Amino acid sequence: MDLKDQLKNLFPDHEPEPEVLETEESKELWIQKEPMICKFEKRKGKPTTIIEGYTGDQEDFKILAKEIKTKLSVGGSFKDESIIIQGDYRDKIMDILKQKGFKVKRVGG
């Protein structure tokens, strides 16, 4: 006898509500008119790609950062209203952002 059967025995009149899970993909990101800046830097001798200039909600920017990191299978972080990705992935990141409808400007190199 599992947990659902036990709960049905305790509360025979209860009708369970269907579970609705909100995924991050279902949330629409705010698309801005100004281009986002995608630049390359070396920090402590290691290459990093930095994305700046998002003027929407900070939570949307964090969701975007997570999505980029998972698509590229790389590490990174979200700090001071910028996304920091480990490695030089400017071209791939710019393609991902353009597919989502963002305008992207490449800075440096």
C-alpha cells in the first residue's frame, strides 16, 4: 500500500488537484530594443565571455544565464548585472541570443 492509497483511505471524499509545474522555458523573456554587449576578456589568464546590457527583470536575466550555460555545457555565473561564461563562446552565445530575438553587439576582437 503506497502513500496515495493511504491518503485515499484517510480522506475518501478528497479529489486531488492536477499538478501544474511551471518550467523556465514557459516564461517569456522581455526582448529589449537596445543591443546586448557580448565581449571577451581574460581574467587571471583564463578566457571569459561577458554578456551585459540587459535592461529587463533581473530574474529573467538569471534564467537566460542558466539556459546559455546548459546549452553550451560550460560553467559561469551571474554577477553585477552581467553573465560571465567560462571560455570564448562569443559566436555561439550571439547565435543563441539572436534565435531568441535579442540584438547583440560584439565588442573586442
